[in-house]
Amino acid sequence: MRETLIKQLLFIYKYFIKSNFIRNRIKYLLGVRKVVILYNKFKINVGVKSAIESNVFFDTYNEAEVLKLIEKYSSMNYTFFDVGANIGIHSLTAAATNSKIAVYSFEPEVNNYNSFLKNIILNEFDNIMPFRMGVGSTVNNVLLNINEGWNKGKHSMKINFSGSNKKVSIPIIQLDSFRNYVDSQYLLLKIDVEGFEKEVLDGAKLLLNQVENIVIIIELVTEINSTQTCNKIFSFLKHFNFDKVFKIENNKKLIEVFNFDSSGDYIFLKGNHAINSFI
């Protein structure tokens, strides 16, 4: 009865009246529970006690253009690597778009990983390969700083979080370890690892060099990476023939850039098929 009422109120909130009163009433009724909703062509189990889940629940998730790009290239049989998968929104989007592609997903934090597994099972997807590990330049173990605040997607191997001293040891693997599993010349790579982006790319030189068509969706934030590191990432990828770069402005507008501009999501493109499909 309670879940039915929550879903009725959520329907009213999404499609008729976006009021704080209805939103707060839903949050009160839901509490710490989670419910299964349909989102972006797949089912997902979410609540309102963390930033990403709450934004999915209330349909205010701010990566609409990223998800559209994942749908576009997944539909064209691009193998998908999701580095920093969290609860699996990007991986689930790719798997729902094309059941024939392989989706390799990496999420080192145990709570996010377990939620991701539940979402895979919920949808009965058999083309997602989830790994509870991080990705970097070496095969090693490192300490992951845990953000115990509102945003459970901001765990980082680079920065500490105010009010939290929790750290966990996680295994790290190189993306190049998976080169033999990319059996096509089409690769889609999403990287969102809170400051560890350069290390991820350093461990993927074989893939970046050998795969003909690659699309990289990467979050670059100066507060974590520093402007110098962001510029190094641009130079690094230009060396591997990523000839076109776009930035997502205001979560929806795509503009071509030639150098690092400011914090945001960037799309790096290599190969004629990847570039022509994008344009």
C-alpha cells in the first residue's frame, strides 16, 4: 500500500506538479527504503538517501547528454568500458540499448557495487561483466577515500573528504589487461574516477593505440585534477590521435573545444567512424 502511494505521488510529481510539498512527502513515506522504478528503458532500485539515487528517483539526473551518447554508440556495437560505474546507470543504459555488446564495469566501493549487482539481476542482463576493483596505471592495491556524505559517488583515490577519515584498500587493474576482449575496432570508454583519470589512461595505452575508433567520455574537474593535469590529459590523448574534442555545456549543449576549458564532461573522439557518427 505504501509503495503504491509513493509511486502515485511520484507520477504526479514528475508529470503534473513539481512541488516541494509532494517531494518531501514522498521522501518521508520512503524513508530509508528503496523502490524499483523504470528509468531510461531499464529497471533500477533506488531511494532518496544519496545524491545519485535521489536524482534518478525524481528524474533530475544531470547526465542526459552522456546517456544519449552511450545509447548512440552502444547501438552501433561499440564495446563499453564503464570506469567508475557506481550503481550502474551508464552500464545499464548500454546493456539495455544493445544486448549484443559486451559491457565491462568497474566499481571498487562495496555498497555501490552491491547495488549495481542487484540492478543487473533485476534486469536479467547477461552482457554486463562487473568488477569490484579500480582502474589505474599499474596492477596494485591502493587506498580509496570514502565519502560518507550525501554524494556516494565521490569516493576518491586522490582526495580526502571533510568529516570522514574512512579508507579502504582496493585492488587496481589496468584496462590494457582487457585488450584481448575488445574483439572489434569500436570502443566506448566512460571515466569518472574523481581525480584518477590520468592514471586510468596511463594503463590503457595499448587499447588507445590499437583500437581504430574510440569515444572517451571523461569528467575533468580542476578542483581535484588541477588545471595542469587536465592539460596533460589533453596532450596525452592528442598523441593517440584523438582529433576531435567536445565539451558538454550546461548538461546539454555540445561545443567543440581545442584545449582544456574548465571543469566538466569532455568527449574525445578517435577514428573516422567515431567522429562522423558524432557529428
